[in-house]
Amino acid sequence: MKYNRFSNKITTVIIITLLSFSCKSSTTTKAEQAQATDKSKSEPNLVYGDLIIKEQLDYIMIPVVLPEQNEDKKTDLSLSRSYERNNQFSNIVFYRKQDGEAHILLNKKAIITSFDLLEVKAVEKPPTRVWFYKILEQDTNIDTKLNSEDATVGYLSDLSGKNLQQITPNNTQIINWVVVPSQNAIFIKIIKDSDNDKKFTGKDKTNFVRVNLDKPAMGSEIISNQIEQEIKSSVLK
């Protein structure tokens, strides 16, 4: 009898231990599955636009579509994605045709609202070719979103997407631009948040910046404070 009672106690302990281990294992598995599910939700699949191929260039460009934009459009992944000029991108992959070397344009969170190939041809000179980008990178109106109400910064890069150089000031928006081949320069009209209300309105000042395409750098404003005062004095007489 004593032996049976002792044996029953051992059996009970073994069963409780096995049940406890099974519960812990099940709990651990569920926790791991939940973490994996949360991770998959927080990391959406990257979506790429169509290849941008220009025969005269050594690089193929692959735009990375904004996750929010893709969700808004409810993109069907089984369909081909056509490249539209009004699309906005979070980055661009540059792929060298010759050897397959690849790299990305940006190493920070931003929105590329547009990009254009600038090509200037002059007599007895090799053509100048650069990429011109308009990029949203700061929440200047402090609404926790990057959108058209924030500052838009102009950048130039070489054809490989390297040597990225800012050419318009912070806290400004680009209104329009024009390339002047005889000067090998780009002239950009900007609006500044001159009243510091974190908005770009008709009350803010506009100006123009000139950027040399041979040696890209921050553009210098064309209309100085002195010129502006002279204009005001002549207009308001």
C-alpha cells in the first residue's frame, strides 16, 4: 500500500510537471507568433515603381514607392505598376548596367516629390548632365506629417545618384525653375517663410537663387535686402 501511494505521488508529480512544461511551451510559442505578427505589421513590404532607363546613362533607376501612397491606392501586386510623374517616392535605387553595382540615393527618411534630368549642351564643351530633385525632409509646420505644406528643398546629384548637394535654403519652397544654357546654371524661384508662422502664404517673401551646374553648391539669392529696399522706396513714393 505504501509503495502504491508513493508510486501514485511520483506519477502525479510527473503529470503536473509535464502539464506545466506544455503550458509554458504553448505560451512561449503564442508569444513568439504574436511578436512575428506584430513585426510583419510594422514592416510593410517595399513596393518599387517601374525601371527608369535612359540609354545615354550608365545607371538604371528604381524608385521606391511610399508605403502610405501604395496603401491609399490599394495597389494590386499582381498588376504591373506604371511609372507616373505625379508619384512620390521615399528613395531611388541606382543600378549600374556594366557591373551590377547598386546603391540608394538617400540615407534618411524623406519624400522625393519630383526629379528631372538636366542636360546642358554648349559649343566645344562636353554636355553637363545632373539630376535635380525636389525633396520634403522636415516637418516644418509641425503637424507630424510630411506633405506639400512643408518646406521643399532642392538637391542636385551626379548621374550615378552620388555627390548629393543641397542647393536651396531650408524653410523654403520651390515655386518653379529654369535652366539657362549660356550660363550653365539653373535659376530657381523660392518662397520663404519670412513671417515665421510655419506656413507658406502670399504674405511671405519670394526670391531667386542661382546655382552653377559645373560646381553645385547652395544657391545665392539674387535679390538682396538693399535691392528690395530700393524697390520699395521707388514703388511706395
